[in-house]
Amino acid sequence: MTHILKVNPNELIHKTADELKKHKLVHPTEWSRFVKTGMHKERFPDNADWWYHRSAAILRAIAKLGPIGTEKLRTKYGGLKGRGHKPEHFYKASGSIIRKILQQLEKSELIKSTQKGAHKGRVLTPKGTSLVDKIAVQISKKESKKNDQI
């Protein structure tokens, strides 16, 4: 867990997305090619592998913030919509995308539902923790080698 927070989040998400794709732990739905990621977006994502990147980002968010549910994740991935002359307004991200990703991550046993006191949501399983932590350790070793050469 400590390595997850110390490494560059963009690099961690990118490498985790590659692992999720390589091991087929999540897979895009049929409609994912045509959908926007939220009401605040004007177009669908340019990156063909955006589903894997969003899955990896959700996995990191669960590791960092868990237990966390769909509504908190919708708020996290939401954004401002430009409305012409009217003031911008915040809209949440698509709940369907987040729900499907959470279901796929649960099916591949990387996360599980739990309740910790008043907080109810998803947390990482030991399998999910080891996957993300292993990638984070690889990144931190690569960064330390890079710093040693300088």
C-alpha cells in the first residue's frame, strides 16, 4: 500500500492498465466504443484502450480511498461542462461505466464489497493489493535506478 502512494500515479495507472489487458482481467463492453465517459464530455475518448485505463484508475482509487462506492467514483471522474454564455456546471461521470468496471474487477477477484463501520463500498482483495503493489515496486525500482545514474 505504501508503494502505491509514493510512485507517479500516471505511470502506475498506465502499467496497471497494460497488466489488466494482458491478463484479460477486464474487457470493454460492446457499447464502450460509442459512449462518452460523462455528461460533461463532448466526445467519446480518443484512446482505444480507455476502458483499461479507467479500470486501472478505479483500482488505484479503491486502494487509496477504499471502501469507496459508485457515487464517490462518479464525483471523482466528473467535471465541468462548458455551457456557452452560461456559467460552467459540474456534472458527475457515467455511473454505468463505473458499475460495469467494478463488476468486472469483482469477478476477477481484485476487489470485494465490504462495510467498515458506517462506510460501505469496495476494497482491494489480497490478489488486487499484490497486483498493484508489485507494479508500484517495479516503478519505484526503475525510478531509483534512474536517480542513481544521475
